[in-house]
Amino acid sequence: MTHVFYRNSRSTPPTATRGEGAYIYDDTGKQYLDGSGGAAVSCLGHSDPDVIAAVQTQVATLDFAHTGFFTSGPAEALAERLVTHAPDGIDRVYFVSGGSEAVETALKMARQYFVETGEPQRTRFISRKQSYHGNTLGALAAGGNVWRKEKFAPLLADTAHISPCYAYRGQEAGESLEAYGQRVANELESELQRVSPETVIAFIAEPVVGATLGAVPAVPGYFKRIREICDRYGVLLILDEVMCGMGRTGTLFACEQDGVAPDIITIAKGLGAGYQPIGATLCTNQIHEVFVQGSGFFQHGHTYIGHPVACAAGNAVVTKLTDGGMVARAAQMGEKLDQALRDAFGDHPHIGDIRGRGMFRGLEIVEDRASKSPFDPARGINKRVKAAAFEAGLICYPMGGTVDGQRGDHVLLAPPFILTDDQIGELIEKLGTALQSALS
């Protein structure tokens, strides 16, 4: 008998009892290799002694102080550390409790910025099809994940969507990667002209698309062109790094590899590495100064923002990612993981594409490699892969609707940065078992 409202109301999941390193154990003693870090969360693995010590020390000193009255040492220290390593111009950090909150905060911050500057007619956001930005109503509206939005569509604000930068399916024959990137980036300018640029607040995008497409990075030059277009029309650029940031792709901020700096950037997941629920919305000094010189008040907030214990955990995590060399390890082990995936599945008849950066990798599953045709959604291939992997003792992140929100399947991998060579071998072996079972 349970009173928990599970994600799937027709099944009862096993009970997780402990985590150690790259593994989670259930109440039967079964061991699972955490090949997706939950949902790209557990970048340091489980039971990290330094993060645990930071949490224990802080909760024994100061458990909670509401930000309507106080700041705290952990919040100040973590903000300082993040800004030190952030893209050029990023100067302020607004703490929240997770990724959806971070995106919701970014949307409201961007809107109020233009209200404060005397441009209240800016009411629109533009994002990309096949994107995902969170599950609050605002974040859900901004995203382009069809099946997640369908039930709630009447409640969602209207957001324009342009094509994703998805070379595997969008690049035309004879077209270079750079030319393809410029073509799809220029859709932003066309959309701005269609809706009138003076009505647009911001363009929001994931530097490496996570759950909806399965670790799809932008092609070279794409985001530089996006930045140029935003600057030309006075539109803010919001980069959502909730899933792909905090070292996941081999640099602390994913956008470092694209050579651009956003106006607002969102982070979460790996920021707390699972040890505490925390996220953050970072913005430029230019944006913050508009608030300082204007109303002086950001009309937003949640009870647990800037939580001292969560910030203490985040500070310990980011210290290990940067000074502790774990971001560099993510880049190194990510290359090994990529090579192992290509060695094992590069010629697989039903793996059409292997992609990603760092410890953020995706495999697109197809019925036919030559035509790239996906399996019939009725077969539920992604669900079968997830179940078979779990049975084999591997946690991974398969999803459906990869192609257009309805058709297509992929597997997302986001293992802890502490993964060893032997554990990469274990992941490959168990994933192969799952694919064989699901596709047979």
C-alpha cells in the first residue's frame, strides 16, 4: 500500500536504497549502472564525500534563511564562483530550486527587463521545434516538445518556433555543415520580420539539445549567427544549459564551445549533482543595472531560492568540477565513450546516428539506415529499450518523437564524470543487450 503519486500510476517502481559511485542499488540488492545520471543530474556520481561533508556542515550551521530577509555565505560564495567561470558579461546569479524554475525565471526576467526599459510591447518569445525547456506552464510554452505540451496547450502562451539545428535530418545533399547552420539560423531573422522584431523579447535555445532530440549539438557557426541576429534586432539571447551545462559537454558552460556569450543563461541538474535541488538563472550586468536604475525590484521569487544548504552543496560541486578537474575528465572520458559507442554500434543496422559532446551522447534508432526512416511509433521502441536496459541493470534515457514529436526514437546517455574504462565497457555491453532485446 502506498500513498505516493508515482509518475506512472499503473506501476510501482523499485525502491532505491543507496547510491555508491556510478551505481544505484534497490531494496533487493540489485545494482544499476547509472548511465544517464538520472536525467543528466549525477555528474559526480553518488556518495561523494566532499559534497556530503559540505551539506552536513551547512545544515548544522544554518539550515534556512528566507531571501526576503537575508543573503547567506554559501549563496555569495557560489555566485562568485559561477561568475568567475561564466561567459563574458555574465555578472549576476539568481538562485532557484531546479531547471524549470530557472527557465521560468529567465522568461520573467527578460520580460521585466523590457518593461523597465520602456518597451512593454515586447511580449513574444521565439524558440525551436524539438526543444525542451521545462514543465512549468511558461517553460513548457517556450519549448517545442509536442507530446509534453499537447494536454496543456489551451493553457500555454503562444510561442513561435523555428527549425532545430539538427544536421542528421536537416542538412541537404551537397550542403556543408556551415552552410546548413547559417540557413537554419537565418530562420530566426525571417521569423522576427514576420512577427515584427519590436514585439519579441528573446530567443531561447539549448546549446546541445537534450531530452527531445538526444544530445544534438549545433553545427559550427550556428550560434554566432544567432547572436548576430539577436543583436541586430535588440532581442535577448537566452541559452538553456539546464541539461547540457555544468561540465556535461566537456566545458563548464556548453556555449563556450560555440564561441558565444548569452544575455541570460540557465543552469541546474549538474549544479547540485543530485545532492541538493538547485538551479540558477545568470544574467549580464547590463540587465541587472536596468533593474537597479528602474524599479529596483524583480517581481518574482520562490520560498526556497538561495537555500543555504543547496548553495553549499552547489559550491562544493562546482569546486570539484573546476579546481578538481572533473570538467576536464568529462571531456576526456566523453571521447572514450564516443569511441566505444562507435566501435560497438557504428555499423548497427538500426543505429542511424551517434552524436553529442563530452559525457552527453545520443544514439538515434531507425528502422532503415539508408533512408533514415524511423520505426512505427506503435512499436514503442524507446520504451522497450528503457525496460530492457533497466532489466539488464543499466539506467539510460530513451525517448520517442525524435523526428517530429510523434515519430522517431533515441537513447540519451549522460553518465557520471567519474566513470571508469571498465564501466564504459559495462555500459556498452548492457546497452547492446537492451537494443538486441528491444529490436528483436
